[in-house]
Amino acid sequence: MSILIIGASVAGIRTAQALRMQGYKDAITVVGEEVHQPYDKPPLSKEMLLPDGTDQPVPLLSEAELEALDIQMHLGTRAVALDADARVVTTDNGTTFPFDDLVIATGVTPRTLPGADALTGIHTLRNAEDAVALRAGLTSAQDVVVIGAGFIGAEFASAARAYSTRVTIIETQQVPLTHVLGAEVGAELARLHEVNGVTVHTGAQFSHFVGEGHVSGVALEDGRVLPADLVVVGIGATPATEWLVSSGLPITNGLECDASLHVLGADRIFAAGDVARWTHGFYGSDLRIEHWTNANEHAGIIAADVMGTSVPQAQVPYVWSDQYGHRIQIVGRPGDGTVAISHGTVESGLVAVYADEAGVVTGALVVDDPRMLMKCRKAVTKRVAVADLDLGLANIPPV
């Protein structure tokens, strides 16, 4: 037997680890497009961007741990086609990789904007090369524009303020993150940028880039032109499934999977991480989640299925973001409800708990309070009624 894993990032490598931990003794082959040894992704928008950061990505495993996995690694190799019937993957150098079981962990591709390829100084942030290029650019940049106020854009803006540069964020929504966290909490997170010297333009529509050779500005639909000698586009990402178009696998905003991460209608083919849209075991509905913890969770589920062991219980989603010296943590799915409890500020320790129409806790956002986060996680997991929730917030003034 043999397992082929396409993708050498968190989901792919953690799957190899989980398989070995469960006793899988046969061959594991990992094919990854990047040339680096497997590395962790969160530091790309955090530590690697800081003035004292490193050009080397943070390894996902030590050399000893990687050697102990006893896997065949093929880095700098991109998968270009899958023949599910013949059970073989073809790569960009013409090499073919047969498999008994296949795990697709190719992640996502960042969205960009028209004209970005025509000018230097315009970046996305997805891999180690992006982080290195951005840190180099920040050392001389005077005007930085971030397009998109999601977590990637917000973390980059935070890092950019460590340099002698003016930073501006433009966001299409009237209040950033309203679709995820609601207007009240979104406005509070936007204020965090402003109190740290970042200008935020909301309800702003991108028109085009300005410049000759190198970017010099970002033009908006209302006629304004924001000066910029460095731009980061942080407007989300799409599942990296282009290479699977001819495979016959079901693709709708990611590879369609069941609760065990089997790709629907495909024998012994799995998907893991950002590329998988699966029937989430906790919610019972199809979700595609671009979180680091989600990739780790998928690894254990796939390994258990392959080995015929007990499949671990699906966990509620969790994500964190480090901005301006604050840790913002989100558990559950706040967007499934509305704000039921809101206390504090981002400076004093914001806590926002969300509940659905039946009054059941659906999610929470917590700033700088890991113990509070654990209480909220327990409430989401146990589907506690918000009326029965005692977080000890009586002495904290509400927003």
C-alpha cells in the first residue's frame, strides 16, 4: 500500500504525522510545489514581517522529526493533473506518481486585482517569498496601502507600523468584518488600527493602480488617489483546484467531501485543509474553513479513516490574530448569530459572545484573555444558552 499526499504545508505534513502516529508502516510520498522544507504559515504575517524578522520560514518540523517520519519528499514539484481511475498524479516535470490512497492538500491561491502583474511593489501574502519581499520593501517604503481589512491585511498593517511608514487600509464594507463579526465588533477592531496610527477608508471601491514600472498610487472609484509605493492585496483566496479540472472530482468552492473527508464519489481520495469543503461533524453542514487549526484537525480524521480507528470528534472552529501587541481569538461561528454579550474594548480586553435566535451560544471573540476564551469555547461546544452563561463580567463596563 502507498499514500500520496499532494501539498507539503500544514495539512499535508500533519496528515503524514498522524498516519505514522497511528501505526501506518507503508510508503508515504509528499509532493510540494514550494522549494522550502515544510514550514508554518502563521509567522508569515506576523514574526517574519518585523524589522528583526528572519528570511527563513519557521520549520513545521525539526530535521530529526522529519527524518523520523520516513517519507519521500519531492519539493519544488507542482501537480498538474490527476487520473482518478488510473490512480496516478502527473507533475509539471512529467513525473507520474501512482497511489493507493491520495490526500489532496493544495491549499488556496490568493486573489489579486487587475493590473497587479504590470507593476512592481504590489504583493499578496501567502508564502515565504512573499513575506521576505514585503519585509525588504518595508525598509524603504514611505506610503503603504493595504487593500482589504481582513486578518491578513490587518496583521500586515500592524507589522508595517513597526517601520517609519504611513499605512492606509481600504475596505469595501462600511464596517470591516461586518459579515463575520457584526458591525459593533467590526467597528471596535477598526478602531484598533486608528489608535495605532493607521488610516482606514471604509466603503471604498478599488478602481486601478497608478504608476509606471513601480506602483505609485491606488485609485478609488470616487476619484481619490492614495499615494503608495508598496501595496498588499488581502482580499481573500480561492481553493487551489485548477489542476483538478479534468479529474472529474466534484469541485464547488473546494473539493466536496463527506464527514470523513472522502472526496465525494472518489474511491480512497481525501482532501485536507483549506481546499476541502466537508460535512463538518459538529455543525452537520458543508463548510470550508481556512484556519490553521482546521488543517491539523483534518489530519487526524483522515489518518483514523485510513487505519480503521475511531475518528476524532470534530472541533468547533478556532482562529487567532496578533495585531498591535494584542491577541484576538475567535471560537465557533459568530456569523451564525448576533452579539448577545459585549464588554470592554480592544485595549482593556474585549469580549463579545454571539447567540442564535434560540439564544444558544454560536461563537465568541476574546482579546487578550485566554481563560475567557476557554470558557467561551466550552459554551460553544456544549451549545449553552446565553442566558445560562456566567463569564464573570459584571464588573467590566459594557461597550
